[in-house]
Amino acid sequence: MEQVLRRETGRKGGGKWLWRLGAWAIAMVAVAPILAVIWIALHPETNIWPHLIATTLPRYLGNTLILAAGVGGLAAAVGAGAAWFVVMYRFPGVRLVEWLLLLPLAIPAYVGAYALVDFLEYSGPVQTALRETFGWTSARDYWFFQVRSRGAAIVVLAAALYPYVYLLTRAALREQSGAAYEVARSLGSGPFALFWRVGLPLARPAIVVGTAVVMMETVNDYGTVGYFAVQTLTTGIFTTWLEAGNAGGAAQIACLILGLILLLVVAEKLGRRRLRFHQSGRGARPVMPTRLPGLRGWIVLGFCLIPVAVGFALPMAVILRHALAQSQGWLDPGLARAFAHTLVTAGGAALVCVAAALFLVYAQRLSHSGVPRLLVPLASIGYAAPGAVLAVGILMPLAALDHRLADLILAVTGVEPGLLLTGSGFAIILAYSVRFFAISLGAADAALDRIPPSLPMAARSLGQGAGGTLRRITLPLIRGSVGTALLLVFVDGVKELPATLLLRPFNYETLATRVHEKASLEQIGQAAPPAVLVIGVGLLAVLTLARANLRRDRRGMAGRVDP
């Protein structure tokens, strides 16, 4: 059927070339910032690479590696452990807990950092209560750990990012056959042996993928490490570019980050190269959870609630307390402007991402050649690049184009237009679109796979062209997936901080940059209202994700019953 559809497409004349050229253009725009970073790094105006190697680069690299390893290891342990408990056991509140574990996705890591410092610092409620309880009068009277430290950054980032590991591991454990665990029990394996020798090896691919995503997000982070004064490669880009004024040096650090990301991807692939994992057939018995009575069940419940408390409950409580106490902050005109700018940039990026993804995936299916099939992974490369790296690759070429465009308009019309591209939110929208294009691309690809080829073929036989078939048949059938993709890209755009800080015009605030700037000035009360708005948008996405997972679980676990 698909071959017939392609033959029908070819009879429409030159229309297929429009789809093919459009697909190539989208892919080139997606990969252009990465190529620009490499070009700028190889041709810097002033080569400060030897100076960086001799001074700050070892510290940047060391801190980045320690953070990535620490956050990845802690998130893997928490996420995989929580997934094991909610799938394999029945304890008090398990059905609620398995969705509560998703809530930290709604809290950006930098918001969690601000809340943790406010809660634990010298003037915070914890140390204040200690002084009042024991009669201490100053910090010299007692010891308290350093709140703004690398260790605290690891805890905050792991608490915000572990749901990536949890989601993938939970799905992998539920797709396994219960026969393997029954055999292991019959051979005398206890609970720990079941986890270590059966569950963990079978779920390893999911854990490795989730951990790799966590480590990449850790390398991308700027708000948390900047607030905790931990110098990483990402903070090095900001320092080298904005303070030292050396774009070439920033690009060289960005290339080092890209190298680390590439190593993570390669290591993840090599780690699974010799392993083979196969799903059980439809008739396989599902995993049967074991009921945990009494104290053991409550202990497991407490373990599962700890990451929820650290990653969601604590930040939410601190931010809400400040937001309710600072009622005037909600009336600040700057908040309204930041909210409007956020809607424009994140909303514009969501529309661009989803429209371009649908065009690219649809063009791939219409093409007679296998070459366009290579464009999908090529266009997805931006998701692996941190926001600060994309900002370097976007701003320099775009600024040069912007000045030439302004000179051309001035020569033709005699009117000075200003900077049209970098002087507005265009650069931010472009960065969001490149960075989060993989999200909409995956959603579009999965949605189009669910449409039987006979439907578009019938539309073509009735005289509809490729565009008409997409508009009248395909889009109505996948509107749910399109809406989900729009929401996910929008939410990620709302939370994105590094790219926004580097690409925004002067006095152009979004909710994320307003939270960061106010909190950096220790004005946590004024940072609370925009933080609440960011969290609210994140909660909307988490609820949508939870509902989608619940529907999928009900379809996949129809035969599962509690013992």
C-alpha cells in the first residue's frame, strides 16, 4: 500500500520536489547551529585555548564530570529503585505514589536550588529552629554543612531529573514476563537477589538510556550550578563570552561539551552492543506484585516519598509561601511582560517545532528515495546539544545576517529598521525549535505510524494531493498527538534558561530569566510569582504525561491482578 501511495505521489509532477527540498531545509536549519559552533571554534578571532587549558578549563571539566557522574548515579539509584518497588510490590498508597514520583518533572532544577538554599541557609527555618531549640546565638556555636556546594547541586539535580530513569525503568519492568521471577524464586532467590540478578539486568537498557539523558541534562544546567557557585563548562561559556568578550573561546568550550555529549551517547551504545533483550509474547504472564504487609510496606512507602519530598514538596512549599507573602509581586508590570514574552517564545517554538516535524516526517513517507530517511536522526541532533551551545551557534551567524539585513533595508527604503532578528524573540524561538525539535519529531513519527496506509491512499484516489491528504485526513486523525507535542515543547521552552539568557535582547525577560535574576539578587520573594507560573505549566505537562501513561498501562496490563 505504501508503494502504491508513493507512486500516486510521483504522478503529481513536481510537487514531490517541494516536499523533499522542504525536508532538507528543515534538517539543515536544525543542524546549522552545531556546525556554526565548530566553525567558530576552529576560526577564533583570538585563540585563548592555551590560556583556558592552563587556568580555568581543568576546573570546569573536573566539576562537570563529577556533577554528571554524581547526578547520573544518584538519579539511577533512586529512579530504578522506585520503579522496582511500585512494579514488584503492593504497599500502602502504591497507586498514588507511582504518579507522585513524576511530580519533580514540573519543578525546574534551578527553582529547587533556590528553595533548598532558602530553607537551609543561616536565616532559614531549619537553622533558626536549631538556634532557638539549643540556645545557640551565632554560626560559631554549631556546625552546619555548606548549603551552596557541589554536593548540594548533585542532590538538587538528581531530585529534579530522576523521573527520566523512573519512567523508562517502570515501563521496562512492566513489559517483562513474570515467568523469569517465578523461576528465580523457585531456585531460592530472595527479594534482593531477584532485583540484582533478574530485574536489574533485564531493565539495564532502560536504566542506561535514562541515566544518559540525566547526565546530558546535568551538563546543560546553568541555573543550579551558577546559584551554587559551581564552575562547570556551561558556566565557562557564560564567563568567557559575556565577561571576557571572547566568542571564539566560548565556542571552543562549547565544542568540548559536544564532545562529552558524544562520549555519553557512544558509551551508552557500546554498553548495550553485546546485549540482546527480547520482549515476551502476548500470552506471557505479567509480573505479579507481592504484597508487603505491616512495617515493611510503610518503610518502602517512605523510601518512595523521599525523592518526591525533595524534588517537589519542599520547593513547592517554599515558593508558595513566598508567593503568598509577596502579593504585590503579582501586580508587578515586569511579571506581565515576562509572561507575555514567555507565551510568544515558547508558544512560537511549539508551533514551529510541530509544523516542521509533521512536514519532515510526512515528506519522508512520500519520498521514493531512502536519503530523506536519514534526515530524521540528523534533525534530532539538537536535543543532545545544551542550550548554551546552541546559543553560541545561533547568535554569531544570526547577528551577522541581522546587520546585513538592516543595511539592505536602509539602502532600499532609507529607514533604519534596527535589529529585526537578534533584537526580538526570534533567536530564542529558533534556539527552542532546534533544541526541542526531537520531541515533536518523535511524536509526529509515532502518530503517523498508527495511520493505516489505506486511508491516505483512498484520499489520493479521490483526487487529493499530498497537502490535501495531510490537511483533511492525517491531521484530524493525529490531533491528540499533535496537541501533546505542542504542550511538551511549550513546557520545555518555558523552563529553558541557558539559551534564553544568552539570546534574549536587552531588557527582554521571560519567566525563567526573571526567576533566575531575582533569585540571584537574593530576592526570593519577587522570584516566587514567576516561579509559581513556571511550576504550574510544568504540572500541566506532568498531568498530561501521567494520563497518557495510565491509558497505556491499562491497555498493556489488562490481565494483571493483585494476588
